[in-house]
Amino acid sequence: MGCSICVDFCPTNVLEMRGTVVAVKDLAACTRCQLCDLRCPDFAIQVFD
């Protein structure tokens, strides 16, 4: 969808917008807090342990 809600809610800046697409910019920084997953209105993101 490219709404950037997940990017805005990520506390460790793991995600970024590349044009109209969300991309992972630093996977190692992910704390698996799942805020991106919980806030996504389209259920387009899943966090796996």
C-alpha cells in the first residue's frame, strides 16, 4: 500500500520508504517489537522470531 505507517511507528528505524514501497534498511536493528505488524492496516507485514 505504501502508506508508511510501519515506517513511522518503527522505534529503531529498521524500515524506510523507497519511492512508494516500504523496504528494510537495517534488519539487524530490529528488536521484534512488532509495532509495524500491529499498526499495518492491510496486514502486509509479519514479524517472525
